[in-house]
Amino acid sequence: MDREKVRKVLRDLKAGRLNVGKAMEKMRGLPFEDLGFAKIDTHRSLRKGFPEVVYCPGKTDDQIVRIVEKLAATSNVVIATRATAKTYRAVRGALDGKPVSYDPTAKMITVGMPPKKSQGLVLIVTAGTSDLPVAEEAARTAEAMGARVERLTDVGVAGVHRILEHRQKLEHARAIVVVAGMEGALPSVVSGLVDRPVIAVPTSVGYGASFDGLPALLAMLNACSPGVAVVNIDNGFGAGYLAARINAA
Amino acid sequence: MDREKVRKVLRDLKAGRLNVGKAMEKMRGLPFEDLGFAKIDTHRSLRKGFPEVVYCPGKTDDQIVRIVEKLAATSNVVIATRATAKTYRAVRGALDGKPVSYDPTAKMITVGMPPKKSQGLVLIVTAGTSDLPVAEEAARTAEAMGARVERLTDVGVAGVHRILEHRQKLEHARAIVVVAGMEGALPSVVSGLVDRPVIAVPTSVGYGASFDGLPALLAMLNACSPGVAVVNIDNGFGAGYLAARINAA
Amino acid sequence: MDREKVRKVLRDLKAGRLNVGKAMEKMRGLPFEDLGFAKIDTHRSLRKGFPEVVYCPGKTDDQIVRIVEKLAATSNVVIATRATAKTYRAVRGALDGKPVSYDPTAKMITVGMPPKKSQGLVLIVTAGTSDLPVAEEAARTAEAMGARVERLTDVGVAGVHRILEHRQKLEHARAIVVVAGMEGALPSVVSGLVDRPVIAVPTSVGYGASFDGLPALLAMLNACSPGVAVVNIDNGFGAGYLAARINAA
Amino acid sequence: MDREKVRKVLRDLKAGRLNVGKAMEKMRGLPFEDLGFAKIDTHRSLRKGFPEVVYCPGKTDDQIVRIVEKLAATSNVVIATRATAKTYRAVRGALDGKPVSYDPTAKMITVGMPPKKSQGLVLIVTAGTSDLPVAEEAARTAEAMGARVERLTDVGVAGVHRILEHRQKLEHARAIVVVAGMEGALPSVVSGLVDRPVIAVPTSVGYGASFDGLPALLAMLNACSPGVAVVNIDNGFGAGYLAARINAA
Amino acid sequence: MDREKVRKVLRDLKAGRLNVGKAMEKMRGLPFEDLGFAKIDTHRSLRKGFPEVVYCPGKTDDQIVRIVEKLAATSNVVIATRATAKTYRAVRGALDGKPVSYDPTAKMITVGMPPKKSQGLVLIVTAGTSDLPVAEEAARTAEAMGARVERLTDVGVAGVHRILEHRQKLEHARAIVVVAGMEGALPSVVSGLVDRPVIAVPTSVGYGASFDGLPALLAMLNACSPGVAVVNIDNGFGAGYLAARINAA
Amino acid sequence: MDREKVRKVLRDLKAGRLNVGKAMEKMRGLPFEDLGFAKIDTHRSLRKGFPEVVYCPGKTDDQIVRIVEKLAATSNVVIATRATAKTYRAVRGALDGKPVSYDPTAKMITVGMPPKKSQGLVLIVTAGTSDLPVAEEAARTAEAMGARVERLTDVGVAGVHRILEHRQKLEHARAIVVVAGMEGALPSVVSGLVDRPVIAVPTSVGYGASFDGLPALLAMLNACSPGVAVVNIDNGFGAGYLAARINAA
Amino acid sequence: MDREKVRKVLRDLKAGRLNVGKAMEKMRGLPFEDLGFAKIDTHRSLRKGFPEVVYCPGKTDDQIVRIVEKLAATSNVVIATRATAKTYRAVRGALDGKPVSYDPTAKMITVGMPPKKSQGLVLIVTAGTSDLPVAEEAARTAEAMGARVERLTDVGVAGVHRILEHRQKLEHARAIVVVAGMEGALPSVVSGLVDRPVIAVPTSVGYGASFDGLPALLAMLNACSPGVAVVNIDNGFGAGYLAARINAA
Amino acid sequence: MDREKVRKVLRDLKAGRLNVGKAMEKMRGLPFEDLGFAKIDTHRSLRKGFPEVVYCPGKTDDQIVRIVEKLAATSNVVIATRATAKTYRAVRGALDGKPVSYDPTAKMITVGMPPKKSQGLVLIVTAGTSDLPVAEEAARTAEAMGARVERLTDVGVAGVHRILEHRQKLEHARAIVVVAGMEGALPSVVSGLVDRPVIAVPTSVGYGASFDGLPALLAMLNACSPGVAVVNIDNGFGAGYLAARINAA
């Protein structure tokens, strides 16, 4: 598209519909990225099926509705994270023509239809039930980006046989997201079992010297099994996003 | 193999060569992994082309030589990280039949022949020249695991046009490792430019309130562009390993 | 004024209206700063156009009204930061003769007329929309101190082309305030583009391992481009104040 | 003994060998612990087989020799921790009549004969080979206090089947010491497998964001399996001491 | 039971009721833990008198009621920690046939009948009255696991004679839990008085530079008397659990 | 220049010397910075009088010599920071035609002739004598960039009259760099006295809970007088650089 | 008294009213502190004029009333810190015979009559108006303990002349309490001016990287003027208590 | 003196030897401290018996010798802290006329004769033998300032009866310095026993999670007994200085 804009200027100049000064002016008048950032533009239109994600905290329902409307006008699917049910109702009310759904665990609003499922599998593994909201945010994000997603829940290291039972499922994934709070040991165990890329998500589950997820974060960064990388505490969205990227790569 | 052991017990029982008590005993007597961990075993033999990596600090040259010899007996390629030139000479002296090389920047010893290069590309992007040892550790590790690797060095954000010039190369990679110290901003910029998985490696380059890499680590965990995951400070090996996993997935 | 007080004592002594003992007593009785801190006094009267700023949190509306009244009696412009709309209405009600305005984003009350705009330009650059309240606090503070201010918003490093489009504006500023949360990378990029003094303001925008702004703070202190100095997290006021000082220097 | 001193005063008073004033004076003159701390004294004499432990860093060989000599005069066994081989030679040279041994891994000197082995078993479980010095300090300390000790080494969570193979041994211990660095996940796994008391020892093994053992320490404090308590980083001595106490209880 | 399942397959094979292929299939079809984790299973059934503990924060009353019902169906005693009085009423209403009690200090619900009291004694020592909720959580947990429990309260080091008066009680315990906030010095003093295992529980009692219990946590980890191990801040449950384990060992 | 290149393509197209496809290709073929980064280029040549600074730690003398030679070929002045005397001798030996000097306090090498002194004054204020190396690094950097520099040393807050005596000098500066370790209070006092921009440099001078400069860093970020911004601990170079930028603005 | 108890046993023994065994028993039977802690007892009765202080947070009004009643029965003055006005009304209602007062700034309840004023002076110096609650807690505590107290408020280092005006008052104090938040620089300045003991109280006043008072705490611990010691953040009570101790010493 | 200068100007004006303008000029021309800082001057001459203390680290022997010579010329006693034996020999060689002594434990050089001993007693209490260097620095500093000093060593809380034996000595002190590392509990115990001012000195003695003295520092700041204030880690000098100030007050 952007290249087309450039091409049109050039053609108009060639055809005498523009003189050099006028063409020059148009070239300058074009948004910077039209020339210099064609790649980025391409990249952005490639991403059109998955535009900027709306992070809801700190925005009013009204602001969120307007942003979602704008994004939904040009995108097949839009997601808004950490949304309340009240915000969901506001969005649903405003976008009546489009399918709008809400997952109360993930606290995520999805507008529109995700792309067709990928071949590869993204597996979301969760240590404890308290980690589920973060895990669901990861799962719903990956799904919105077109990934086929399966879940494996409550398989933390306090009963290590639980994850061992599911070795085969681990091996079938193209990317594994492992969500764990407290001591954050599950990614080390999972990565020790299979050769799949593991994205570790520390959660703020815990109390006392858990300092809102620091032990899990540090443990995952210091995982003794190679093949693990870490996203921010409670960042289910980021993990699901990266898993879908790996899955689609 | 392991399944065969089980099958044999069952056959012997069926054939009357064992009674139930004896069979029961044999079942119990089998090493745990013989039944339960066949997958893990398979997994381990799958990994044979890339066995355990030798982390040299805290080991004597003699210990390292013996470990490398043992691993090299069953593996096509063995790597030893954070090795001195002196350790390299000791290893080279002991393994005369095999190709042994040493990269003084990465401080890595490679024994044997890496597998044939993969189709996909792993790109190692480095912010500053001081980050090169960590970057080379990542590059050499990925190469030893069979990845095709390219490098992009000294493209830090103090001169942001440098990375912009190489957008195309970024887009051709299946996995991008971004190595940066100080404020650790490069992964955010890279991940904002392309939709490739980005593995961020904070380095301990810096002084004063750099606390051995903490700012870069925190910055990367808080990257505003999604699609970034982080490994431990200075952990080039871990990043290269994960990039090769993603590339091979 | 203070010097006049000293001069009067000296004249009265000279004229015989005081004897030495009495003059000595008066000299001692003068507030300390009258003699010793003439400089400071001068400085304070120079600052009269911009007196002490009222930091509202922890003060009652009644207290704030009284402080603002007192300051407004001797100053052309008074600002109160982190004020609620309710406080604003209380202040506006009490100061009917004077122009009183309120900016709900900056949460700042301005009483009176700022001095004539300076020649130089203070540019306020913001990474994301969540950083706007801090940025507006900086902008309104600099304006109240007489600076000509322009804003550049939502130009964070996740889409680095956005800041690149505005290089000229960056070059025209005498001081640049860069406001960013999360990984706090924007000041490095800005300072790498132009040779203007950059004042970096980390914000507490983020979650998880963002520890209320620590990553941005540390990143800015460790910026790889020289020419950056940092103020406290969320301290838009301090940044705007310093930018206006530099601009007026 | 102490009680005997009191009893003697009382008898002398009764027998007229002391008057009340003199007896009162003697009562007061007795060292405080003679009356009030008989328990402590008993406790100290009970501990005579295991007196104060000599922590070597910061002491000269000469000082260590003199302290060990003094302790060895009244105790069957004396241990000195974190000792160099040079210190060992100095101690051995000075105490020729007594058996003196040195363990170079634990860096511990043992003088004299430990008490007869206890019935119960103390099991020392180690995640990686780099954790061995700390583990051996624990093992040697528990042995010096009379515990029967077994070791289980290199069973970290990167290959979780290794610890699973040894479930029976875990179940036979009266106290289990688990030594691990990096992400410190092993105590959670062990404590999830058996109902034995687990004493977790974080080690400073690691690099980057391992901050001398902080991740392992925090992970162990936040272990999701109950039944785990933690000692200081690298404090093998403290763990072995407590395990021997539990074993003897 | 699990072994019986295996034995049955073997017998059926022997008896011709299964052929080898079918037996093989059944062996594989058995849940993993049936073979591989018989020990764990045994352990779990041994633990049936004390199943998983319900940690209430973050769960709805309805969820808690359902979990407790399920656990109570197969266990003699069930505990739920950090429960509100409202949750207690919900649980009590749902489990009418069973004894249900609530301790408002410990905020713990106990369902069913704890096992017969053990011979050994668990002693819960508390520094100040503000530490009582954590101490009671420890006490109630140990009691629910069958331990005989005594309490010693308000014996902090600001009046060190208070703990000295109770030396005999300290000596009679098989395990001592010491609960303290602020400077967390009491475990050092207790462990210096007697040779019993000491489990230290730091509490978040304090203000200012108490950082939610960090000083007490660090102090306890650095206790100068050996024989102390530490659980997480405010983790009365974990301390009581471990004390009961030691007591029963 | 860059615009001329674009204009030329457009003219050639207009004149029929290029067709649209060819013009399109040329547009794309132009190096990115040719269009988009002309500003940056200009900026870089503007900066030619003060090129990249050589940070010596971690580089060999040989590397430093080659970098300095390369920079000195195109720049009037080159500086190398944190250089040893040995490095200085190596540089001086290699650059015989050029003036090379070394300041052992600042540990800075200066090659070539700084630009003519600016009108404005940069004042370097130092709390204690131990802060002098950092202060001199700031002073020498600002001088190399053409600033007129004065120094005010040993005027820390333990004797607050010392800084008060020099109020006039403070008022004459266009930018003030304040260097202080320990409690880092001096910038607050200086900024309270005058309305000049204050750049605060925390130093790692101190011991105990000084954590390599953290108290001074935090104190300066929390300065109660507005008008202060902070650079990294011990970053004299960065402070001098920014001061010279402000002075030249 | 306690000594009398001992003397009586000895006399009864001497007089034949007790035999040695019985006397021995009585000696043992005496409460521990009767012999060993006579000093402590004396100390406690000396402290009767100033008994345990009631720290109100976490206690119900009813509990506070009962504790205050009990303490007031045997003490001339009782104080309760961090009390609400509601608690004050409850206490006043219950203790009708006694004078009960409440200071809403200090949030302190005082019951009864403080002892006669001491000769020496305790001076409470405050940096900013936000520090007043902590300062008043210090002042009221010292007054309740009998100290003559003066206050010096709003003399922070942003206008250093303010404290200089009051040098004489500083010199007349026997102990100086300095209360400051933000950068916590005032104690250094005060201690540099006079040779009086300075007790520094960091407050949690501030925002951003003020981390609830950490900068002030660290700054005060690192004060460059000797003669300063520090209490916990916001611990006005502790500072006033210590100042009164020094004043009375 | 300073007042005399003012008085002279006034008299000269009165007598016609100066006119008002000239007098005004002289008033302004007087060095600032002549008027405003007479107090400080007096204070400095009062302090002449104890001038600035030389902190040796980071200074050459030559620099130290020159500073000590200069101070010794006008002071009766000079101390230099953290000095090596080599520095001592250099100082002793240069100051032959004066008594020079060196304490190798405290690492302190004392030049000249301390003032006559005070009536009051400063007591230095030490937890363990490793804390002795810091304790001796405190003791020697207080002695150099004229305090009568006694020492109580190795009375840490691992054997709490040791401090209890010395209650009387504690009660006789006017100020008590308590030096302790590891968990830093001793100041709480001491302050709970007597009503003397307690200055707590945390030491960096310890390992693992002792972070160079942080646990002791935090414990002392959170001491549950009021009457404790804290100096920096290992700051024996500061504690001795403050104790001497209190003793002399």
C-alpha cells in the first residue's frame, strides 16, 4: 500500500500530472515511514490481523471502547487484556455487529474472529490453580494470534509425577509456556524433560518473602536446564504472544 | 529397548519361565526409568548429538579433560563454556584424534563436528563491542547445535540508525538473540521492528548503578514491545541454546 | 529590601539616631538572612515570580487554600501539584480575583499569569499514553516558569520510527524532557539523535518486575548515550523545573 | 557440679561453718550461672562431646591451633570449618597424640573420635557437583555429631528421574538435607515425594542474576511443598548440625 | 492397591486371560503412577489422614466448600488456612455431619478429628502478642497432624528473663517453633539454651525498615547459634507442619 | 545533500532518463540514512569536534591506541576515560605529532586541542577530597568540549559554611556539577542556594551500608530542592558532558 | 526484696526451720528472676514511672482500654502511640478519674501526669511540615518521660539558612532529634554545626524512588559528620525515648 | 572576635572614620563566616582538642603524614582510623617529638595525649571475637575524646547468660556501645536490661545472606526494646564518637 503511494507519485510525475517541485513536496509530505520504513509498514500490515493490544488498567471504559472500535475497523481480531466484566459489557454494547467474547479468568476481551488455527501446538503448563489467570491470558493471546493451544494445569513440582505423566504432550508442542509462582521450579523440570522451547512466566502467587513474584522470576532466570527464557512477572500476554510467534516462525 | 525388557518379562511369565511372584519382583527390580522414563531415555538419545555442556569455572583442567573425553566418546560434538586457553590446550592434547577448536572471545572449546547447518537462520545482534564475548558464546553454541548463524554487531540504541539499516536481515531470521548491557534497550527496538522471536541477553557491562547487569535485565523483562523473553545476565550459552531449539522446532 | 534594612541602621547610626550599642543590637536582631544571606534573599526575590510549589498530597483543601492565598499575594504565578479537582474548586472559590486554572491530566492548579514566554524551547517527549500525566506535569511546570513548551507524545521505542520523524523538533529545543516507563529506553535514543541536554523522567508505568519504576530509573542512569541526567520516578515537576532553568540560563 | 557448689554452701551454713552473712555473700559471689543457669550448664556438659565449632576464616593458624587444643582437652571431637590445608597441617602438627583428619572438599578439620553412629539416618542430597563442598560440610558435621550419614549426589531437577530413582532411600532417612544452587528447586521436589523433615541449603552456585545464592534462598523459602525449612546460603555446617539434632531427638 | 493392579495383570496373563500384547497394553494403559509411583501413592495414602491443605485467599467460599467436602470424604481431618469467619460459616453449613471448628486468631478451619496425640511435644514460642496469629496457625497445624502442642507466649528478647524462666519446657520439646517479628532475635537465644531443633518463623510485624518481615527473616538465617532453620515470613502453617513431621519422625 | 539525491532521481524520471520502475528501485536502493537520516549524519559531523569517547576498561592498550588514532585522524580532540598511566604512555608513543596529555586524578587521556573556551562557566563542586577523581573526570570532559571550568572542592555539608562562602561563584555558573558520596546531601544545599541547573554525581565513596554509592544516588534523586538531575554513580564523564551541552545550548 | 527472700531461706536453714534438702528445694523453687534477676526487677520498678508503651495498630479499642487501665493503675504516666481519635475517646471514657489527653498530630494518647521537667533540653528539629507527625511523636514521648522539649520546624536543607539562624538553640540542647524525609540530609548539617548528640529519624515522606524512606535512612547512616545515630523509619517514639534517656543520663 | 569586627565598623562609622557607603561595603566585604558563623568558629575552636579525624583508606602514607602533622600542630590529640602498620611507622617517623601509638586491632593511630578521663563511663559490649576490630575502633575513639572506657567481650546471644552476668556493669555506664554482626540481636537484649542509651554498631561479620552486615543493621533498626540508635555497618569510630559526646553532655 505504502509503496503504492510512492509509485503513484512517481507515475504522476512521469505522466506530467506533477512537476518536480510538487512531487518533491509530496514525497516530503508523505508520512516518514512511507519511504524509509516500508519494511516496518509491511510488517505492520502483516500484523494487521493482530494489531496493538489494549492494556486496560488506567483507561476509562469510554477510552477502551473508542480504541477497540478503531482497531476493529481494520483488524480481524482485537484483544484487550486485564479488562473487567464491566468494561466487557461496554465494549460489547458498542460493537454490536462483531462477535465479542470475554474470558473472566484471563480477564480478556476478544473482538472478531481469530485466524485459522496453526498446525503447530502451543502448550500452556500451569503449576497451581492460583496461576490460572496468568495462564489463561497466555492461552487466549496465543489463540487470538492463530495458535492451536492446549492446557496442562496443576502439575507443579510438589507432586512431580503429575508433569511426568504428560511427557508426550510436552513433546508434541512447538512452544511450551510454563506458568508458576512461589519457587518457580516447574520450567526447569519441563525443560529437562523435552527439547522444546520453554517460555517461563513467573507469577506473583505467594506471600511473605515472595515479594510479588521475585523468587519465581529469579529461579526461572537461573534455571539449571538450558532452553528456558523468561518474561515479566504475571505477563501471560507476553508469553502467549512469543509462543505464537515461535509457533508461526 | 526399555519396552523390550518389559515385554521379555511378560513373555517369560506367559511361557512359564517365571511365576507371578518372580515376575512381580523383576518388574519392581527394573530401574525406574526402564518403564516410566522410556520417553526421557528416548529424549536423551535424541539429544546425543548435543550432550550435556561442560561449564568450566570451578573445575580443574584434569576434570574437564575427563568429562570431555567421556562425552566425546558418544557424541558428535561437545562444547565446554567459559574455558581458558590453558584448558583448551589440555583438552586438545588429550583428544588428538578429534577436531578441537577454541574461540578466545567466546571462551568456548568445541570438540568434534557440528551437525549439518539448518535451513533457518539464527541472528545474533549485539549492542556494543563489550558485549561481544557473551554474543559469541551464544553464536558458537547455536552453531554447535547445527544452526546457521549470522552476527550483527555494535548496533546499540545510542545510534539507532545502525539497527534500522539491517531490518531485512532481522526479518530473515527464525530466531533473534539480542545481547546488550547498560540500559538494555536494544531488544525492545528490535522486537518493535520485526515479528521474529527475540531472546534478550542482558550483560554485566556497565558501572555504578549497573549492579552487574540488573538495569539491562529489568529493562528487558519490561520491554514495551511484545515478543521478547529474557535469559540470565551474561548467559550467552542459554540464549544460543534456546535460539537453536526454536530454529529446529 | 534587606540591604535597605541594613543601610537604614547604618544611616541611623551615622545620623546619631542610634548609638553603637543600639545599632549592634539591631544588627543582631535582624533576621539572620538579612545580613548573612543577602545573596539568598536576592535569589529568593528573583524567584518571586516562581515561589515555593505546593505539593498537595497529605494536605487538607483548607491548608492548600491558605498556602496558595499567601503565595499568590506576593507572586505572579503559583502552582500546586498532584491536586484533585475538588481541591481545585476550593482554590478557585477562594481566589476569585485571580485567574485559576486546572489541568486534569497533570493534576496541576495554576494561579495567576505565567511570565512572558522565553525564546528557547522546552520539548516534552513521551513514550506512551500512560506516561502523559507525568509529562503534562513537566510541561505545565515549565510553562508556569515562562518556558515555551512543545509536546511530542506516544513516540516510544516499540516503534522507533515515530521519534525519528521528529528529529528536527528535537534539534530546535534548548532542553528536552523525556518521559518513559517500562524499560525506559527512549532517553538513550533521543540523546543519541541530537546534542541537546536531555532530562529523563522514569515513570511507574508497568507491572510485575517493574517495581514502581525501578527498571526505567536504572536504565536511564545507565543510558549508553552521554548527555542524559535523571530525576526521580514520576517527578514531572522536577524535570519541567530543571528544563525551564536550563532554558533560562 | 553447680548444684553441688550450692549444696556445699547450704551444708556449711547448716553445720555452722558459715554464718548467714557469709553464706549470703557466697551465694552472691557464685558465678551467675551456677544457680540460675544450671540447665544451661547441664546442656553445656551434655554438649561436651560436641563443643563450640571453630569457624576458621579471619583467624590465624596460631589462633586456630590454640582454640582447637583447648577444646580438644575436654571434648572427644572437635571440628574446624572452612579450613585450608595449611591450617590442617598446623593443627595436625600441634595435636600429635590425637587423630586429626581433613576433608579437602568440605574444608573441614576433625580432631578426635566422633561418638558411636546413631540408629537413624541423615541423608545429604545434592543437586549438582558444584554444590558438593557445601554438602560435604553438612555430611561431615552430622557425622562428627554421631549421625549415620548417606549421600545422594547430582540428582538436580534438570533430570528429575534421577531423584525419583532414589525414593526409597529418601523414605529411610530421619532427616534430609537438600543442597542446591541456581534455582534451588530440589527441596520442593524432595519434600513432595516423602514425609521426612527437609532442611534446605541454598548455595552460591550460579552467575548473573544469581546474586550469590539469592534465587535459591528465596525459592526454598517459597517452596510449594510443606515440610521444608531453610538455613543460610552455603551453610552446610548449620544444616548438618540441625539434621543431627533432629536425628538424635 | 496399586501393586495389586499390577499383580492382577500378571495373574491374568499367567492364567491365559490376557495375551502378552494385551498385558503390555494394560501395563502401558495404567496410570503412570500405578507402576512408577507406587511409593508416592503409598506415601499419599499414608498422608490421607492429612491431605492437601486448603489455602483460602483468592478462592471463593463456594470453591473452598467444594474442595473441603471432597477432601473430607476421604480424610479424617482437613484444614483450611487464612480463612475468614464467613468462610467458616459456609463450610460449617455444608458439612453438617462432621465436627467443624474455627480459630479466629489462627484463622484456621479444622474439619474432622485429628489423630491421637503423639508422645513427643511440639513447643510454640512467641516473641510478642502481635505474633500470635502466626503462632496459632503453627500450633493448630501441628495439632491437626497429631502433635501434642504447648505454647509459650510473649517471651521476646526485650525482657530476656522471660524465656530463661522456661528453660525446662524448652528442653522437653522434640521440636520448637519460634515465632518473632521485628529484629527476630528470639530463635538465636532459644537455640543457644537447648539442643532441640528450632524452626524459626519470621513475622511481618514491624514498620519502617521492617519491609514486611525482612529483618527478622535475615536475622534468623544468620542466627549465631547453630540448630536453627527458617520458613517463609508469616508461614506458621509450614513451621507447624515441619515440627509435626520432626515430632513424628 | 540527501534531498538532492532524491531530487535528482525525480528530475531524471521527469526528464525520461529513468522510468518509473527504475526510479522506484533507486528510491529503495538508496541507503536508508541517505533519506531518512540526513539529520543524524549532519548531527554526527557537527559532533566531529567531539567524537565518541574511549572508555578504557576491558580494552587492551593496543586496541585503545588504534581507536584513538582513528578518532584523532578526523577530530580535533579525543578523550579516553579511566585510563592507566601505562595506557597513556602507549598512546603518547603512537601519536607523536599530536599533543597528548594525561591527568592522573581524572585518569583521562586528552589528545589534541580542545575548542576555544566558551563564554559560560561550568562549575564543578566537590563534597570531599575522596570525590576528586570523579570531579576531575567531569572537569576534564567539560574542558575538552570547550567549556570554561572552575572547581570548588571540599565544601561538603559537614561544614555547611564552606559552600555558603562561595555563593557568588555558584551564581555565575551556567551549569553546576555537584559531586558527593556518602549521604549525597550537597546538591540539595547548592540547588537551594541558586537558580542554576545542578547535575548531581553520586560517588561510591563510603563504606558499610553505602553499597557502592546507593545512598548518595537515592538522596540526589529525592533532593528536596527542585532543579537537580542525577547521573550514574561515579559518572563524572557523563556529568561533564551534559554540563558542557547545557553551557553550549 | 528478692534478696530478702534468699536471706530468709538461709536464716530458716540456719535456725533449723529448714533442712538442707528443703532449703535446696526452696532455692530451686524460687522464681528464676527472684535470685538471678533482682537487677532486672529493680530496673523494672525504676521504670514504673514509664511503663511499657502501647503501640495501637492491630489492637481493638477494647484491648487498648484494658491495657491502658492496667498500666495506669501502677504508673504515673502511660502513653499509647499511633492511636486514632476514636481510640482516644474510648480510653478517655474508661479512665474518668485520670487526666487523659490526645495529640492529633502525634496521634498519641497520654494518661496521667509526666514527671517534673528535667533540667536538660531535648530539641526536636524537623526538615519539612510533612515530617511533623513523626516529630511530634518524638516530642510527646520525651515530654512524657520528663524531658524539657523545644521544637524547631521546617528548617530543611533546601534553605540551609533556616537552620543556621538557630545555632544557639542547637547548642543548648543535651540531645537533638532530627526528623527528615526525602534525602535526609539535615542530620549531617546539624551534627556539623554543634557537638551535641544527634538522633536522626528518617521519615517515609517522599515518592518515586523514595521507597518508603530508604534514601533518608541510608543517607543518615552514611552521614559525613560524626555524632549521628539513627532509629527506624518514622520511629519518632524511639527517638524521643532515647533522647530522654540521654537527657536523664 | 567576629562580633568585634562588626563593632569596629560600627564605631568607625559613628566616629566618622567611615561613611555609610564605605561601612556598607565593609559589611558586605567581611568574609561570610565573620558575622554569620561566629558560632561555628567558636564551635570549631571548642573542638580543637579533637579535630577532624583522618580516614586513611585511599590516601597515600605521605598524604596522611602531612595531614596528621598539620592537625597535630594545633591539637592535643589526633587520630587516624583504618591505618596500616606501615602507615603508622611513617607517621611515627615524621612526628618524633610527640607520642604516637598504634593499636593493630582497631587499626588506629593516636598522636598526642588524650584529655583527662571523664567521670562517666562508656561501655563497649561485643557479641563475638570477630567483632573486636570494630569494637576497639569505638573504644579507642572514645578514649581519645576523653571518655573512661570499659570493654565487655564475647557476650553474644548464643549464650545469653554471659551478658546477664554483667548487668551491674551495664548499669554503671553513661553510654553503651553494642557491637554485633550476624543477626545483630545483642542491642535489643542489652537495652531491655538497663535504661542507658545504647548505640548499636552492626558489623559485616557473617556470610551467605549476611550481605556485608545488612541483617544486623536491619535487626538493630527494628530492635523491640526502645532506647537503641544505630550507626553505619562497621562504623566503630562513629559509635565511639557519639558515645563520648553523650558521656560529655
